[in-house]
Amino acid sequence: MADATKNERYRDNLQGEVDGASLYRALANVEPDPKLADVYHRLAAVEESHAEYWRKQLSKTGARVPHLRPGFRTRALAFLARRFGPAFVLPVINTLEQADSGAYDKQPEAVAGGLPQAERSHARVLSAIAGPKTGLDGSTIARLEGRHRAMGGNALRAAVLGANDGLVSNLSLVMGVAGAESSNNMILLTGLAGLVAGACSMAMGEWLSVNSSRELYQKQIATEAMELEEVPEEEKEELILIYQAKGLSEKEARALAEQLLANKDTALDTLVREELGIDPNELGGSAWGAAATSLLLFSVGAIFPVAPYLFLQGNAALGASLGLSGLALAALGAGTSLFTGRGAIFSAMRQLLIGFAAAGVTYGIGYLVGVSLAG
């Protein structure tokens, strides 16, 4: 029974390697860039050697070695690559490769054959190929980067969306309580409680997110350091493939990789930056800084609906809250146009409509609950 289970695992591994080799060959055959095509051919050759490794494992147990064909998913991806080009299917293949990169880590036969390192290498190389600069000439890259700068900006986007979260959520909360015809003090207390609770929740979520990313990066760097120490030649070959994927010839890529890895002080830094895309000096930034920023941005947005209740009463406070929140919604909507590319007026009106719709729903619910409780 144990041998049957082992042989089934061997056959599954063999199928995966057959699929990988076939897919890389298909990509190589339709890739217009000869340098990238060469990378795909070399990746396919490694997959074929892995397939042979599993055939030998099956032979050692006396099991029949099957003649396997590529599976349906592989054939479908190969068809799409031939029909629409490699770039059409590359994001899907990259995702699959990243997901499977650790499949061999807990298989002793695979570890003995050095397969886990090779699979992680393939995942990193494919990630480099799938990057936005792959296979593009300099002028195309410049145009794309220009558009990215016009439409993007992670800090700006985070600031606008963080403030918007605080504004819409607290406006809905305040309107819900106001709809129930609560007292001014109750609305004010609820609004301030919503501000504090929401800001703390956002800050905690951001801290966990950034801190988890930092811990993952540190683990990846430690793994890279171990592999650099144990299998330096494989790391060099991996770096060569990455530089080839970026457009260098094999000779140029080999010379650059050898030069960079010759100095042990900079070798790890180079590998971490090139293979993992991680800046070891930053590691995604400060978790506490991100938490503080998130708390502040949420609070800035959340204060608009509740601020009028500090100075006004009744309908005057309600009207001022809606007016002030409406201005803030329009301003934030216009802000989103800076990274979405849509018109400022359209974005402002859309944001205003969505924010007031949410507030209207909670006000109506509050009113119905208030009437029910009063009756």
C-alpha cells in the first residue's frame, strides 16, 4: 500500500514535469524575442531532466513507467499562447508557477535530487519575465513608465482611499443614528466612537499587513542566503536566466552575474534585489509608520460627519454634517481622478452619489428602527 501511494506521487510529479516541459517548449516556439525563447528552451530542458528523474524513481520501485501526454490545462495554455502570443498567458503561468514552487519541499526524494531549489529558481525567473519591462524596447518602456507616473502613486492612492473609508463609514454611522431621532449627545458620542474604533481597526490591520510582509521578506532572504552558501553555481545560473529575460545576451548575462557574485559582501544583496524584488534596506517599510498613517488618514475622513455636532443642534447639525461631508466626498472623488485617469467632475459626482446613497440607506434603516422602538 505504501509503495502504491509512493508510485502515485511519483506519477503525479512526472505529469507535472511533462506539463511544464511541454508548456515551456510551446512558449519558446512562439516567442518572437530570441533571447527569451532561449530562456524558455532552457527552462524546458530542466523540466525534462526532472521528468527523467521521476521516471527513474518509478523504475527503482519496479512500477511501470507511463508514457504521459500534457494535460488539458497545459494544452489549452499552449493553444492560447500560439493564438494570442506568450504575453497573453504569461500572467496565468506565472501564478501557477509561484503556487507550485514549494511542492517539492517536503518530498525527501525531491530534496535529495535538488529539485526544490530548481523549482524556486523557475518561479523567480518566470516572475522576472512576467514583469512589465520584459521584451519591450527602450522607447516603449519610457512611454509605459510615463503613463504609470501619470496614473499611479501608491502613497497618493492610499491617502485618498484611507480618508474615504473614514468619511463614508462614519457618515453612514452618524446618519443611521440621526435617522432614529437620537439626541445630539448620542449622535456625537456614536460618531466619535466610530471614528476611534474605525481608526484603531485600520491601524491594526495595516500594522499586521506590513509586519507580516516584513517577516515573509526576512524568511525569503534567509532562504536565499542558505542557497547562496550551499548551491552558489545554481544561484549564478538563476541570475543569468533573469538577466537574459531582461534582454541581455547569454554572454553578457553570464559576465554580469559572475561579476556581481564575485564579491560575497554584495552577492546576497544582488540576489535579493534581482530574484526576489526586495529592497533589503526597506523590507516594505515600517509597520508602525504605516499604522500611524492609516490611523491618521481614517480619522481625517471620519471627523467631517461628526464635527458639526460639536457646535450645532438638531436639523442644523444634520444639514451641516451632510454639507461638510458632501464637500469632502467631492474633494476625495476629484482626488481619485489623479490616479484613475477619469475626469475630476465625473469622479467627484460619482463619489458624492455613492457616499450619499450609503448614508441614505443607513438613515432609512435608523428611521425604521426608531419608529419601531417608539411604537
